[in-house]
Amino acid sequence: MIRPGLGWLVAVLAGTAALAVAAVVRARPSTAPPASATPTPPTTPSSPATPATPSIATGQATPTTTSDPATPTTTTAQATPTDRVTPAAIARPDATGASGRAAQVVWAAATVALVGVGTLRAAGWLFALCLLAAVVTGTLAVTGGRSPLGMLLAATLPPAATVRALPWAVRGLRDTRPAGSGIAVGRVLTSVAISAGLLMLFGLLFSSADAVFADLVSGLLPDISVPGTIGWTFRLLLIGGGLLGAAYLVSRPPNLDGLRPGPARPAHRLEWTLPLVLLDALFAAFVLVQLTVLFGGSGHVLRTAGLTYAQYARGGFWQLLAVTGLTLLVIAVAARRAPKATRTDRLLVRALLGALTALSLVIVASALYRMQVYADAYGATRLRLVVATVELWLGLLFVLVGVAVVRLRATWLPRLVIGTAVLALLGLALVNPDRLIADRNVDRYLQTGRLDVDYVSGLSADAVPALARLPEPMRICALSRLAVELPRDGVWATNLGRERARPELDRIPVIGPASHCLVPRGW
């Protein structure tokens, strides 16, 4: 399991700063050198002396210095509009505009926020999800893809860019020197190696002389054991390769804005209206049943179905989740193929797709209600919380789809799909999921006396404040495993969740399996 900590945030901040500097250096316009420093070459007189000419700055006549006609005069050159190289002149024709650059900045900020979750939350599974999302947002920040095809192609660019960046980096090390230093890159690397050796030598001497300083140094240095060295080497190669590929893409940004699908052949009105009318009718019938269950008629429905309430809730949630995803696909295909040339066509699109969107929102609400009943009956778990979050995100997508259907324009929708997914993940991290799960299970235990001790003791250190509310001996049963497995953090592994849990866990005695901990699970 990936261990969250401060080092991840420091690494992503350093990488983001380096890439930002590279982007600024690339975008900086090259201006002409000062005219006074480089006088114009002598010119051969080809015409008689010109009379005094009006000055551009003052509008008054500026006398011309007379001299020997054979001796050319040297005048101070002034930069004209054609002498300057503007950013527009050096930008590539397919460069992303200001709005595209703003979107890349937003994706970069989202990447930092996602990685920063590892500094606040101790749940490794949550941090792993955030890292996966950070890979997506970081790719979009570097490549700038905005269309659906551009975003899909952007996902394939980092591996290829890393391979192509290797000879590019070798050429850069061989051919360039630090600006204004006159020192070759090889000599700079030698200086860095000497500096590292001196720091290591004197650091070891100081560490052997003072125990407090030794603890500080040991927290800053990585684990030098064989497994630790292998892990650090793998992470350095992975992150270094990713940064190298990102630098290559920043210096040579791809053109992804032109990757848009061509216009689809409009379908005949009957071809798309008949399936949607029938689908709307089916959805309406299902929604009527859901409204009956939600608003007072659940007893009749459940007696008719022959199920318990928990079985009814558990049996339909996953199917409704699949229906939600498939409905989004149907709406996307219908919106693309439906004709919109006439006012009647546009009215039909808005009516049929709008009705399907509204009915889908009711189905999303029904799925969430079923999950709530399911969690009340069997307890809260990570999987159930994540799936409920996904369902909430899909509900938000239906709202955005409804706006796109009314406007008959959805060029902005693909970016918002990923953006809202990132916001949903950050919102999940904000509510502290492991603690929320522990709170729900502790409340359920206080009401019913049922608790899955084995499950709650496997939560992260984020759950410790909630589990500490359990009465004895259940408190020790739930926290003893966490107390044994809680690692000692160095500086780079600093984590707020683990630091908050440490005082409570330090007071928990280490116990083995005990009979009073083997309570019925009640699941």
C-alpha cells in the first residue's frame, strides 16, 4: 500500500515549479538587442544630404550633422515595430490560447491538491485514487487537450514522450551551458557530486557527535536498507521519467485542439424519436414504482416482491448504477445523431432528451436511497461510500447534461466531466472517509450492539478519533491492531492523520486474540 506523507507534496511542488519555469522560458519572446550597443554598419552615401527632418518624439525639426561627404555618419538606430519580435510572432500557429493556458493552470492546481491529500489523510486507498487522478490531471496540464479525442490521445502521450525525451535530454546536456556561466554541464554535475559527498561526510560526523542532530538527519535521509533502496530507486526512476517526458511535452507542446470528430450524418426523425419515446415511457414507469417506495407505499411493494427491505435495497443498487452509466451513453449518441436543422427538430431533442435526463435524476436518487438503507442494515464500508460518491457524481453529470440539452451545445462538457470527478474525489477526501465510516459503525454499535471489529480495526489512522468513542473492551479490540501497525514517520513521511492518532494509540496496550473481541459481526 502506498504510504501517504509530506514528501509526495514536496516532490509535486518541485516538479510543478520546474515545469512552470520551463514553460515561461519557452514562451518568453526574444527581443532585439539594444540599438546603442550594436551600431549600424556604415552606409555608402547614395543621395545628397537630407534636410532637417521632424522628430517623431517632439515633432520639431532635428538638424542633421554635416560632415565630409566621404565620411559616413553613424546614427543611433531606433527600434521600429518591425524590429521587435512579439509573442504572437513566435508562437506556434496551433498554440493554445489564453483560455487553454488558464485551463492548464487549473489542471496543474488540481494535481497539486490531489497529491496534497497524502499530507492530510492517512488512508492509503484514498491516496492511491488521488494519485491516479493526479496522473490524469497532470497529463492534461502538460498537453492541454480539451476535446474528447484530444483528451484520449493525451493519455497516450506521456509514455511516448518519455522515450523520445531521452535523446533530447542527452543533446541538451551535450550542447548547452548554463546561461551566462561559461561552465560546461559536465563540470556542474561534478560540482554537485562533490557537494553531495562533502555533505554526507560532515553530516555523518555531526550525527555521531549529537543524538538530536542524528534523529533529525535520519528523518531527512531515505531508508538505506535493501528493500528501502529498491523502493526509492523505483520511485525516482518512475517520477524522473515522468518529469522528463513532461519537460519534453512542455518544450514541444502537441497540437490536440484540432482533434475533433467530423459532423455525424443526421438520422431520420423517426429513427431516433421512436427509441427515445419508448425509453422515456419505460423510465417513467420505473420512476413511478420508485416514488411509491420512497413516499409511503414501500410496504405494499415489498410484500408484493416477497423481499425484506434490506434485500430490496441491496438487490437493485448495482443495476441502477449500470442504468445510470448506460443512459449517459444513450444521451450522447442521440444528441450527436439527432437532426437540429429545423425548429421542430430542436424542440424534439430538448423534450425527449430533457425528459430522459430528468427521469434519470430520479433513478439516481433511488439508487442513493437504496445505498443508504443498505448501509443502515449492514454497516458502512469503503466500497459502499465510494460507490455512493460515484452515484452523486453521476447525478451532477445529469444536471450538466440537462444544461447542454437545453443549450444544444456541449463543447464544454468533456472537461467538466473530468473536473467534476476531481472535485468529487477531493470532496471525498475532505469529509475524511475512514473516520466517517468509523463514526457510522460506532453509532450503529451503540444502537444495536453489532460491530464488525475485524473490519473497523483495518481502517487507517484517520478512524482513531471515532473508534476511541467505543466503550471498553471494544475500544481496545478496535485500536490494538492500529497501534501495532502505526509506523514511525520521518520528516518526509509526516502525515496529519497519523500524528493526530498517535497520542491515542500510544495509550493502547498490545494484546493478542481475546475471546471478548470475537463478537458476532452482524453482517
